[in-house]
Amino acid sequence: MKSLSVISTFLLGLIVHFSSSTASAQGTAFTYQGQLDAGGTPANGSYDLQFTLYTTNVTGTAIAGPVTNAAVRVTNGLFTTMVDFGNVFTGASNWLEIAVSTNGANTFTTLAPRQQLTPVPYAIYANSASNLLGNISALQITSGTIGVGQLPPAVVTNGATGLSLGVSNLSVSVNSQIAPLSVPPNIPGGPAGTSSGLNEPVSVAVSGRYAYVANLNGNSLQIVDVSNPSNPVSVDTLTGLNGPVSVAVAGRYAYVACENGNNLQIVDVSNPTDPVSVGTLTGLNQPCSVAVSGRYAYVANLNGNSLQIVDVGDAHGPVSVGILSGLIGPLSVAVAGRYAYVACGDGNNLQIVDVSNPTDPVSVGTLTGLYQPCSVAVSGRYAYVVNIDDNSLVIADVSNPSNPVSVDTLTGLNGPISIAVAGRYAYVGNIGDSMQIVDVSNPSSLASVGTFATGLNQHSVAVSGRYAYVVNSATDSLQVFDLGGAYIQQLEAGTMETGTLQTRDTATVGNNLDVRGGLTVSASARISGSLGVDSISAKNYSGNGSGLTSLNIANLSGTLQSANFPATTVTNFATAGPLAPATFSFTTHGGTLMITTDGSGSTNSAPASIGMVVSLDSTAITTNRVWANTSAIHIPFVSQTVVRPGVAAGSHTIKLSSWGATATDINDNFSVTVQELPY
């Protein structure tokens, strides 16, 4: 047999064979190139080559192979073939043994010596290399944890703190998710700023850049500029109030309940440096809490055991329109939508009152089992009540107002006296010396987040934006606490749910605005497009109404300014003395009549509602009424304007008669004006 010899080399630069079409790492095959001599001359033809891998240069046990490559073409002694032992290269020294057979003879001659593998094939070891240059697929990392210190500064990681996103555009693909972003409140180590010099402050409300504080001992309303939270500054004080204990702000007005004066003061705060009292409703009975929604103010009367509803549509002439008696020690009131929520301390309950008809408020549900509840807040479907007797916070599901249900109670508070809710957190003011923050995101599992010191005798808390505002009668101060939170320069959101929304500048609504509760517009309102109104109740209406179309006059209520309508006065009637009753006749051309009436009277059984009944052709069309708190005092009735369409042409009568227990005498006057409208 001819002698065979192989001079082997490993082809540099062609070591790695990428035979896999998957997204895996490189393959395990490598290219082997050699020179085969037969009888001392370069071989030609086809040969079978067999490769075996050992860890030693002689003897030993094979760690891979043999691998046989059949019919390898040899030309002028040179051949190239692929060898694949699998993933056996770990970095240790290896030797390659080669055997040769003529094609198909299957008689292999082992060549010596074995060939030590030079470093180039060990590029395959990159699958598990200790040192790596170049790129690596993320799929190759199957175990272990990359430390934060091994990542570049721009990478955000789970659990990392103090992160700042210095990017101009952060986006998420349609198939990706970002978990809910929660920014827990900061637990302040102390106030960010303090305004001193108050005089027994007991209530605070915040609107925009100002805080409004009721000073009980100072008999005043104090306005504090809080635009710089680190330096809140008092800008003016309205004095002359009588025991102010609660304040609410809506639009350009502040509403102050004065328990010693038994009245509700309405203060124009459009110029914070010069607040002016513009209206007063007397005849209350130790009012201790006030809330405002739309054109109505809701007052809890502690001594009167009642909820009183006041029409404040005309700030200069507030009118009591309805009262619900039978409460037991009402201390706090909150309003959401068509319901008022009253915390009754002596009754140990929460009363839910349907106020959709302000003239006839009706209690529809009661939550019992409380322990002198003294403050209530409402957000969404839940009411939050603090009980001062057992130092607890109770959360109640009020989605069914006729059947409120307590869902959880957090105990261990320290004399809770006030509460505010913002987003997923409730802020409880403890009269002891602290403020407690409670996570209410899971209503059935309340969790205290932390407590911070506020000083003794804090009475009221308000939360606006990232700040909490606390009034403290022991130090006669307003404290501002920074709760932290997220500042976003610009935000575009598909949908957003928020507890309270305040804007310091213009709010632009690109589509529909749906207001489920009351809407208060303090300044003028301009509507460029069409306006659809189911019903209108207006204290004052100005303009010619040319933009209003398809109005149903039967749904028009309230007082209209007759000077703004091209009406023809049919007649004026006036009479003095007792109302016995009085009857007047007039003639009309037919159509729509606008009838305006007013008068005055007194009662011998105060407090009571007094007034007169107005009838057209023996049919009662309205009642002029007013609340009389004192007997034998003559009080003007609330003037009424009634629009009656479809009145036939001819003679008609107007009759005025006393209502209920109303008394009239020679000191009283009554008048009627009848006008025809041109439609």
C-alpha cells in the first residue's frame, strides 16, 4: 500500500461555519485544510477521512468522534473539509487524530503524530467565553443578574430610586406595557412654609394660588397668597364676621358659616387684596359646616339638627330654599352630584340626602355604627368619615345611596378631626399634633403610609396639588407641607380620572364637557357654537338671546329681567293692608303672559316659612315664600316671575292669598305686574 501523510493546517479567517438558520449563537463546525501525499507525491482523487479528538497527544480516551467525511476531493495533494464534534471545546488543550482510507475501501490508516489544535478553532468557545469582544445576543443571557453598577447611567431599572428621565420623547410600542405609575406622597419632616399672625384659625379652603382661612377668635376671613409655598403671605383680612367656623370657595366667592351670628356670609374675593362681604343669609341655627355646589350652598346647623339649602345664584341676595330637619348633631357636610353627605356626631351616623330637588331634600340612606363622626369627604363611589371617639377612619361604599356599606376601618389615629381626599390617598388631621396619610387605593384594605408632626390643635386640612394646608390654633398659623408628587411639563392622556382638578391658567376642552354636578361660572362665559339646554334656571339673564333656539318655555324657571324682553305691560296692580285675599282683573290679547309678584308678611309661630299664593283664573301658579326666624317681624317675600304660555284672549283674574301661617296687616304691601310677550 502506498504510504500516506497529511500536512495539516487550520484555515485562519474561515474558522467559524454559520450553518444554522435560527437566532442561536455560532455553529460548532470548523473548516479543516490539509495536504495529503501518497507514496511521496501529492495525492489526487477521492478519499475517506476520519477525525477523532483526544485530550492528549498519545493514547488516552477520545472525547469526540470519530467523525468520518467520505469522498473528500483531493487535488494536487490539497483538500478542505468541515469537521463538527459538537460543543466540546472548553478551552483545554486538545489533539486531533486523522485516519485515511481510499474511497469506499473502509480500511483506515491512522496517521501519526496527532495534530494539536491551534487557538483559532477555539473561537467556538465564545459561546461560554470568560472574555468577549464584539456583540452578543440578549437571548444568550439565560441566568444571573446584571448589577445596576454595570449599566450605563441612561438605563432605568426596577427598584432604582432617585431616577431622572432626561429624554425628550418616551414611547411604548403597542405590544408593550408600563405598569401603573404610582408616586407615593412624601412624608414631610416639617412645613415648607408657615404664615403666622392668624387668630384661632379653624377652617381652611384653597383655590388657585390663595388659601382662605376662617379665624374664630378674630371674627375674620384671612386670605393668604400661597403661590410660593415656602413663603405664604397674608394679603388681606375681612373682619366683622361673627364666629366664623367653616369656609368654602367657589369661583369668585367665599362662603363663610358663622355659628355665633347664625348666618352665612358671602364674600367677593375676586380681588384678594380687598375682599368684600356682598350677601348675608340670616336665620340659621348654629351653622358649623358649609359646602357649595353649583348655585347652592349646603349648611349643617348643629343646634338646629338640620341641613339647610341656600340658593346663592344671586350672591347679593342668598335665599333659603329647603331644609331637612331631624338630623342629630350634624357636624360636617360634603356634596357630590345629587347627594349631600352629613356626618352627625351625636347621632353616630352618616346621613345621605338627595338634594336633586333643593326645595325638598330627602334623606335616602343612613350609615350607622360610627363613633362621633366629625368630618366627611367624598370621592367617587366612596365616603370617608373620621370618628373622633374611637380614633378611626371609616370608608363606606355609597354607590347605592339607599344602602351605604362600611368596607373597612383604620384605627389607631390620634384625635382625627378633619379629612381631605386627593387621588389614592386620604389626609387625616389629628387634633393631637399630627397629620396621617392613608393609602385608600384598595378601599377594603386601608393602609397608613406615614405620619408627620403639625403641632397641637390643628383643626382643618386642605390638599391642592402637591401641598397640604393645615391651620393650627395653638400657634395661630397656616402651615404648608410639601407632599411630593410628579411634575410633568406637558401631558397628553387618552383618559384621566382625577379627584379634584384645578388649573391656574386657561383650560381648553376640545370636545364635549360633561358636568354631572353643579357648574359655577364666576366671570362671563362665551359660547361660540350652539348651546343645548334641557332646562334653564336663571337668576339673571342678559342679552337678546338671539343664539338660543328651540327653547321650551315650559322649562324656563327662575327670575328673568323683563327689560330684556320686548314685552307689553298689560297692567300693574298694587294694594296695601291685610291680604284678605286680593283679586285683580285684566284683559289680554292672548298668547304668553309674564307675571311678576311680590309682597311682605310676618308670622306668629317662628321659625317658619311664610309667603303668599298667586293664582291665575283660580289656578295657583306660584308661591312667594321666605324663611322667617323671628315672630312679628315683617319680611319681604321673594319676588317671583312666572311665564304662562297659551293664555286665551279676554278677561282674566289674578288672586293673591296668604300661605300657611302667614300674617299680614296694614304695614304690608303687595304688587302684580302682567306683561304680554310677543310669542
